[in-house]
Amino acid sequence: MKSMNVTESTTNMMMEEGYAMKKPRTSCGVKFYFAFLMLLQLAIVAIVAAMTWQVLDIGTHVKKADNGQSGGQVGVPTPSVPPKADEVCLTPDCLRTAARLIEYMDPTIDPCDNFFEYACGGWLAKTEIPPDSGRFGTFNQLRDDLTANMRDVIEDTSLEKGEEVVEKARTLYRSCMDVGLLDDKKEKPLTDLITHLNGWPVVNDTWTEDNWDRLDTLTKLMRYSNSLLMSMYVTADDKDSNVYILAFDQADLGLSSRQYFLNPDLSFYRDGYLNYSIDIALKLRGDNDRATVVQQMTDMVDFETKLANITAPPSERRDPEALYHKMKLYNMSDYFEFPWVDYVNNAAYSLDETITGDEDILNYAPDFFMKLGPLLEETDNKTIANYIIWRMVQNRIGNLGTEFLEIREKFNRDIFGVEPSSRWETCVSVVNSVMGTVVSRLYLPKFFQEESKAKAVEMIDNIRIAFNELLDENYWMDDATRAVAEEKAAAMKQFIAYDDYIVNNITRLTEDYEMLHFDELEYFGNVLHNMEVSNNETFKYLRKPKERSLSLLANVQSCTRNLFSFCRWITHPTIVNAFYSPSRNSISFPAGILQGPFYDGTYPRYLNYGGIGAVIGHEITHGFDDSGRQFDKEGNLNEWWDPTVADKFKEAAQCVMDQYSMYQFEEAGGMNLSGVITSGENIADNGGMKQTFRAYRSWAAANGPEPTLPGLDLNQEQLLFLNYGQIWCSKYRYQSAVSQVLNGPHSPGRFRVIGTLSNTPGFSEAYKCPVGSKMNPRNKCAVW
């Protein structure tokens, strides 16, 4: 069984959530005609430019931080032969690439004043956020293309026809697509589940507290991967990453941010959420007893508001050492009386043994549990039952027919300003999330550039070297700590594109999903079945040690079949993202992100270094950000830093936090970013850019300059930064912008460009930005 819910702490490159993907709406009646004219014009411009090209001598040099920059010396290597624009590439691929760069940018903007607007101004002016998206950017565009390609191979029944595991995926897809059948079933699949879960008081007036069993209800929900009132999951032990352990944590909420419940200025979201629950309950009751429903749902949301109030905000959960509390299961009774052992055993019924009170566990939120007991004690069981069943119902609305989908769509439209996605997009996403490696088996032969793997390895090797060079120049590290950091970087495992077995071992792939059995006529049941199987497989991790790879080679090729091996992928290939795993000390670059504008085999290397190179450097740096730095080369939470050096790191990191906290996000009504919540990602962005720029300069020094692009009066290094800027082109609706500020670990794309490049000396040198300009401030922040 491949699709599992074991929680492994990871950091990723993305700022987007979910699969809200649509291409911007454009007029297409004369698209081909104008495309032809553009290519013709570019060809003419390119020929003229090639004849009259003025070489830009950017004067590369090592620049010391002698002007007040935080972080001491932040330099760039001096190549023996600085790359120059001696030649212009006029191939069709270069013409297409140049056309994209030109279309996206706004050359009327001074790049030293606002590089985001310079790089993305054209894209911003021409792009409309699709109706079904809260935000739209380059990542969404790639996801859109990827989803369309996945649809193509899922619906092409001639591919892998008759293979059992492939037919399972297509059965799940067809069951999801059959909205007519879902309409015929109406609410019955949901009401049957509610009955199984001991009823929902708000829709059943005969429900009584005397007949309600809280433990039984929570256990049944947990079997369907719904951990409510509190979070319980299996994870790698932070301080002994060879084993998995049961963990308890604070509750998740029905809205994405606790601030939606607690901040009076955001009460619109809470009110909309209440009305949504009322509308669903009234639909299920069928008697239009609005007074009863309003009262009970109001009590329920009041309870969830109190629950939100006892959770810690994201800004207080950045330190893994502070969160780590190891204890025995019986110690949970010190917080409040609850049959903890029975709860765990009932949820983990698939295990072949009984878990006792002596089981080691992790408690990531002791303060939350100390306050949860009194909150439950003061709340009546009807309200608690209404809450936990509502949360389950909320999660299952998407698996019902049109009548219920329309209620959810109204909520999303009124509160978040978005329309529903196409049904096929929803169903492709479901299949990919459940059986991603099967979808990848169909996708990879048709759409993936196989040579991308080898070229990505080359880039990673070069960027690793650049990281070590930056370590050597880092003034605030002592030699002992620097040596351990170099060991950790060298031990970092890498996973590129996909696991080979996906395409060459159908037997193993079939075994991965042997526990899944889908019925084309039972979409709701298929979803429940997958969650139950996933939950059962998850608890098996408790008794399975991880198997470390004995090899620390750059490419992990000797992975065993052990499901719990350190050298097993943590994601499937058909995803546009990249990851760092602290417990594995590994970086992952799935096939989905190895495409333009991040990577393309036809691109000059300077564009690839500005794209996927920045992503690679970003993920490497996550191993050394404010959280990742606390894990050693074996993936264990371990204070391997000298205390004095750790203090210097915190001082440098605080500079980054302060810098980003000053940014005001206009699309969120001028809200300031949280430099604390986004600190890890900002550190990774900044470090990754310096690494990839240094790596490209080293490559260019060894291999000579590449041709530049037609129609652009920019040299190679300037084009590297331009491509970096354009991978973050993005627009937000107000509601999504607010959510990004409140919850997002990533800064919005605008500030990922401005913040990173204004701290990068190589950028200001490439664009000759005057000292003191907005993109070349006198005081820069530098951690790595």
C-alpha cells in the first residue's frame, strides 16, 4: 500500500496549496497568427542584435561586506574569463524562450527599484486569476499542464491496458467522475456514515447524551484518518530517526487559521463558516427547523473558537527542540482523564499486538493538552458531538452529489471568492493523491524528459560545491562547527525525478496497492476505504525500524524493498514541488518540477541555474535553516552547534526575520508579513540563490560563455536572475493573500524575489544597481 499518512517533517519549495489550477483566460481566435508574427519579429531583431551587440562587461569581483551588511563577507568567485555576450542563440527553442521572457517582463521598470515588477510586469498586466483559484502563478500554470497531462494518460485506456494496478486507478477515477450516480444516491452515503459514527445531534432530535460514546466515536473517526479534538499520528522520532513513534499534538481546525476564529477583524470568515455548517445541517434534516440548527451550530462554532484559543500560533512552533517532549502513553492521563490506551489500541487495531501504557510517545503540545481537559469538562456532550461529526461531514462534502457540492461552492464563493474547478481536475487530483506512483508510471514515458535526471545530478553536484565554498567564507562559524556542517551536507541524500521501479517493476507497483479495492459505483465508499487502509498501514510503522542506506552516494540506487527504508521516496513524481526531509537528511526533486521555466533541456544553463538551480540550493539550505540546522547528518534532533556559534546564527537569522516583517503585502490589504513564520523559507531562498549563482559562475569559468537570447539586451548573469524572478510571478485574491500572510510558511512571490535578490551581491553587480537603491541596500542580511 503506497498511499499512507505517516507524518514526516518536510519543508518544500512551494507557496501554493492544493490543486486550484487553471490557465489564465486569453483570446485565442488569432493566437497562431500573432505567434507567427512574434517569432518573425524576434528573428529579425535577433539578427540585427547579433550584428550590433554591445558587450556588457559586468566586472565580476569579490565584494566584502564593508558597508554595514549583516553577515560579514558575502562574496562571489571571480572567474578567470567573465562570461560575455559574444554570440546570440537563434534556434527555435531560444526564440520561444526569449519570447516568454519578453512577454512576462516590463522593461520600463528599473530593475534596481523593483525587480519583481521588472521581471513579471508584463505577466501581471495580462494575467487574470482564474475563477476557481484564489491565487495564480507560475507554479499553478505548471500544475495546470501537469494535471491535463495526467488526465490524458488516465483516460487513455490503451496504456497499460489490463494491468491490475492501473485498472484500480482508472476505477477510482471513473467512480469520481460519475456525478450522475452521486446525485442519485443523494445524502445516503453520508447519513449511513453518520449513523455508524453514533449520530449527529443537530440532524437527529432523538440523539441523547446517555447513548453517546465519545471514545467509540473518536476511535471510528480515527480509523478513517480523522483525528479530531487533538491530533494523533505516527512519525519519525526526532531524536532517534531510526524508529517511528506515536505522536500527539494540538488540534487542527475547520478553517485554515486560528485567526479566523479569534481576530474580530476577520469575523467574516467565522460567520461564513457558521452559515456553511447551518446550510449543510438543514439540508440533512430536511424539515427546515432553522431555529434548532442555528442554536446548535452556534454553540458548536463557539466551542471551536475556544479550541482555537488554546492552540499555539505557528510563530511559536518553529523550534523543534522546544516542541519535543518524550514520555510514556500513561503520562497523558496527567493532562486529563481519558482512556488513552483504549483509544490508541482501537485506532491501531491492525497491529498484531496490544499497545500498553508503557508505550513511548511524543507530545508536541503539552500546554494544549493541559487546557483541553478543562475545555471538554465545561462543554456539554451534544456540542462536542456536533463538532466532531461536523468536521467529518465537512471533509466528505466533496464526495457527494451536486446538491451538496453547490452548498460548498456557495461557501467558497462567498468567503474565498473562488468558483469550483472542473470535475475532471478534481478527480485527477484524487487519483494522483491516492495512487500517485501508478499515475506516474503512465505519465513518465510520455511526458518526462529522461535526460533531465542526469543534468539535474550535475547541477546538484555543482551547487553542493558552491554551498561548501560559502561555508568556508562564513565568518560567524568556527572551524569545528563548519566541519560538522560540511559532513551533514555531504551526507545529504538526493532523490531525482522518480524511483526506477515505477517504470520497470510492475509487480512491485502492484504489491504497493494490493490492499486497495475500488468499486466503480461507490465513490464515497472508495474514499472511506482508502482512508481506512491508509490508517491501518500507517500504524504498522510503529513496529518497523527504518533501514538506512549504507551508501551516501549522490544517487541512491541500492534501495531495498523495505517499506520503511531511508532510501525510499517520500513523494510521488507527478507533483510540482521539491522537498527537504530533516529526519532523512534528504532532498527530493520529483519529475513534475523538472520542466520549464524551472528546467528544460533546451535552455541555456544560466536559465536552468536561475530556475531549478535556485530550487536545489533552496532545499539544501533547508538542512541549515532555523529548524533544519538542529538535526544532524543522521536526521536526529541533536545540538551539534557550539553555543556561541548558535547565537551568531540566531543573530543573522533575526536580520532576515526583521527584514521580511517590514514587507507590507498590498494584495492582503497592506498586512505585514510574519518574518518568524516565514523565516525558514526565507533563509532557504536567500542561501539557495547565492549557491546557484556561484555554481553557475564556476561552470561558466570552466566551460566558457553560452550564447545569450535574441531581443534581450541582457547578459548571461542578468538572464539567470530574470528567470529566477519569473518563476515567482503570481497574483492573489484578497482572501488568499490574507491566508498566505496568516498561515503560509513561504513569503508571497513578490517578496521571494525582492527580499532574496536585494540580499544577493551578485545580483546588484549584474544589474549595476547603485549602493543604496532598493535592490541594493547598504545593509544586507546574510545567513548562508
